[in-house]
Amino acid sequence: MSRIAKRFADLKTQGRKGFVAYISAGDPDLETSFEILKGLPGAGADVIELGVPFTDPAADGPSVQAAGQRALKAGSSMRKVLDMVRRFREQDNETPIVLMGYFNPIYIYGCETFSRDAAAAGVDGLITVDLPPEEDSELRIPAEAAGLDIIRLTAPTTLDDRLPKVVGTASGFIYHVSITGITGTKSPTVEALKPVVDRLRRHTDLPIAIGFGVNTPAQARKIGALGDAVVVGSAIVNRVRDSLDAHGKANPGLVSDVLGLVQSLADGAHQA
């Protein structure tokens, strides 16, 4: 059983919802980012979504884009992201890590080589936001062969006749984008989400993690009640931004500030 499948099975047995925490790998610098990464499980993150910085992140909102730019400026790269995962696995072999990013860095790396290296480093799954299922065989086939889960995105605008194609080759979990638009710009409502999630469950037995626009513990609790997990990204990277000094460097309390926020958001999701 994969780490992702085991984590969601354990959550189901425990009767609680999961919390997925997103950070941009290398934000605001590689070492501080690693300190945040290794502290996430202790702060309540059940799954870690590790953003791979990219120069043209079309699906990301202003906060996540800015985090990626800070990470790139600090020297982050695909190989350094995999190094971070490798270091993390030296102390934690249970918490699932999903890489979220764009196809270009993977294509440059080489899909087969990347899949093998990512799996060897300890990556569990991939979210490649600009690679639709009709065009993903170049990555999906070697990734599946390496044991990586392919996590699909769905949205409120994903039609019934397309859902089987989107979720048909998915594994791990489904990431439901709860709003139309880019990350971190508006928040979902339970009333709008419920019929969409109910419809999605008719097409897949995979766990459903709901993200985009969840900023507070109260929102995490309400949204968590509809799915199997809640994903939070923009609020976390905003806390990183707010904990920088005038020169863009990490203040001494940055890591504890960020992990404190994660703890409160995770508590909200776990109370759903």
C-alpha cells in the first residue's frame, strides 16, 4: 500500500478528515524551507504538497506565484526539491509528499529519469496542473511504473461526461479545486460545494481533498465536512511572506509562526 493510500485509510479508520499543507520548496530560502517542511507533520499535516517553483505558473494566484519567485531567487530547482525530499525521508518515512507543479521542469529533466529519481527520493505522487489526461502518457506511464500516484484536479466546471476521463487513471486522491479561477483569490461556500462533491463521488471511490480559498480554521472545518481532506496553500505562503524582514530574509520566528498557523488550520480540518 502506498503512503498516500495508507494515510487516507488510517484517517478513515480514525474517523477524521485529513489536512494537506502546501509550501513552495525553497521559499524564502532552501534551509528555512526545509525547516518548515520537516516541521509540518508535527504541526498536523497529514499530507504535504510541495510546490516545485516555475517561472510561468499560470494556475497559481499572486501569493503562490510570489512564493515561487522567492524560491527561484533563492536557488531552488527540481534537483534541489528532490534533495529536500531525500533529507526529509531520513527522519520521516510515513508522511506522504506530493509534488505540485508544471510539466516543463519534468520534461527538461526527462520523464523516465525524473520518475525514477522522484520515487527514489521519497516522493509519493504528482500533481501536474498543465498536463491534461489526454496528453499525459509521456509522464503517467513512467511515473506509474515507478510507483508514483497520479493525482488529478477537478473543478466545479468539470462536466459529467468528462469526469470519467479525468478520474479514470487517477490514484492516491482527487484534488477538487473548489472555485473557478486561480489560487488564493476567493473562498468557496458549503452550499455551492456540496452538490459538486456529491456528483464527483458518483464517479470515483478515491478520497477527495478540497482546496483553493481556504484561509481559516473555521473554513477548514466547514469544507472538511464535505470531503476527505482540506488543502491549504495561499494562507501558509502568505504567513511566510509576512514573516520576512525588510530585505526579504527570514525573521528568527518565521518557522514557528508558519507551523503555528498550520497547526491551527489542521486542528480545524481534524474537527470536521
